[in-house]
Amino acid sequence: MDNKMTKKDYSSYVEGKTKKSRMGINILKAFIIGGFVCILGQFIHDVAVHFGASKELAGSIVAMSLITIAAVLTGLNVFDHIGRFAGAGTAVPITGFANAIVSPAIEFKSEGLILGVGAKMFLVAGPVLVYGVASSIVYGVIYYILR
């Protein structure tokens, strides 16, 4: 008796076991939530400018506000639920980065402030920080030389 599957049998088997793609609805969810984060940032910016902040200061207020909101939602375990629903929509750089810093800090809190939170807080975001700082230094040196 020959137990070998034909390509057609294997394709049928894999198709039966594979979950159907929900790419369309996932893209829509990511677009809506990501757009909402951007609208929230624009709203905060407009309110800050309305109350007399310069555009530069308003940009800083937006960054600080979105980071704080994302960090608090991560701490309250709400950001994970939003992330499961929205997928890539929560990866708007500033909110995703705040989540990447706070999540490991919360996860390793039980190991103490130094060896837990302090050592593990930048587990996910650490390489981004290191390469971001290093590349900005290289860029600055090149800019200085060519200027």
C-alpha cells in the first residue's frame, strides 16, 4: 500500500486545515484605528494651538499625550485588546513604541526594579533606540562634514 499523497491531495489537505484569510477586514480595522489615533493627535494639536501654544510646542504636547495615553492603556491592559482588534492599526509609531517600552516593564515587575523593570524595559525597544541614536550620530557627522 502506497501512503504517498499527490500534490492535489496535499493541496486539498492544507486548504482544509488553513484558516481563511480575513485580510480585507483586518486592513479596514487597522485603517480605522490608526486613523483614529492620528485624528486624536490632530485634535490635541489643534486644542494646544487654540490655547496659545506654538506649532512646535503643540507637536511636543501631541507626542507626550499619545505616549502617555498608550502607556496608561498598556498598564490597564486595554492596549492589548485594542491591538488584537486593530492589528497594525496600533503600530502608529509613537503609540506602538510606548507599548513596546511599558509591556516588558510590567511583565518583569515581579523580578524587581533593577533586574526586572530596569533590565528588561528596553527588551523590545532597545535595539530601535541603539540603532536610532547611532544612525543619527553618523548622519550628524556626515552632515557636518559636507556642510
